[in-house]
Amino acid sequence: WERIDSGTDLAITADRVGAYLNAHPDTTAYFDTGFWHAAVARVLKDRGVEPGKVLLGGFDLVPEVVQQMQTGYVQVQVDQQPYMQGFMPVMQVYLAKTFGLAPSDIDTGQGIVRPADAETIMEFSAKGLR
């Protein structure tokens, strides 16, 4: 595997990863720590690369990623569950202040989303809940 400084802007990511793919046409997978692979999916589609030829995955279930998942270009996504990331700390503060309960460690990143889940997830993603 190789690490690419692909940036955090979708257009820059598309340019940089597109250049990498030109130089490395045997690439089989791209995984990032955000949602920038949605731009990579667009690059692949624009180049006529079939969905699934380069496996794509990452974090953050923004609507564009879910759309790319529905087209077959994104194969896996880690659902960080932002609603829980915001709501649960508020509840823990309330419980600590009201009842003296110690905060707990809640892993909100264990949700794995695949294309079969995309239809269901889209509504929640658009609302910022997933």
C-alpha cells in the first residue's frame, strides 16, 4: 500500500488521485479517512472504469458517498454515527451532573455500511444522523 496526500477538497483529491491512477493503473483499492473517495468515484466513472474494479471505502456517510455506493463505486463505509457523537456526550454530562455517574466510552465507529444498506441509510445521511 502507498500513502497519498490527496487533500481535503474533493476537486484536489480528484486531481491528485487521478494522477496517481494514471501512474499506477494496476491500483485495486483506495481507502481514505473521510469522504474524499467520493471524488475518486467520479474520476473512475469519468474514465469509464467499471464499478468495483478499484475498491473504494472510507468514513463519513455524507449523501454523495451513499450515492456513489448506490452506483457501485463505493464498496464499504465506516459509519461514525455523528448523531451519537454529539448526543451521547450531552447525555453523559447530564447523568454526571444529576446522578454522579461516570462517563462511559462509546465506540460510535463500529457501523459498517455496504451497498445493500445504502437505500436505508440515505435518508438518515441527508439529515446528518448517520
